[in-house]
Amino acid sequence: MQGFQAVAASSSSVFAALIWWLIPFFAVLGAIIYVTWVAKFKDKYANETNRSVTKFQSFQDSFRDDSAPNT
């Protein structure tokens, strides 16, 4: 019975150590994947934003009267 308790205690500490290694490992892995994903699609989203701003500015310009004198 004594040996079984020692094995159970050892197994528990090994499992705890494994958890303390796996959580940071997956956190770092997830951060690397996220940064890579953001860097890959950053240009695409920036272009869409610039396109939207340009369309909005042309929309605003359509309401301006160019024949009116500037003051």
C-alpha cells in the first residue's frame, strides 16, 4: 500500500509539472500563430480601409459645390 501511494504522489507531481510546461508552450505557440496571421493579412485590411476612406471622401466631395467662390 505504501508503494502505491508513492507512485500516486509521484504521478500527481509529474502531471502538475506537465501542465506547467504545456500551458506556457501553447500560449507562446498561439501568440506566434496570431502574430503571423496578423502580419499576413495586415496589407489586405489596410488596402480595404484606404479604399473605404477614398470612397467616403469622394462621396463627401460630391456634395461640394465647386462653382461657389472660396472664402
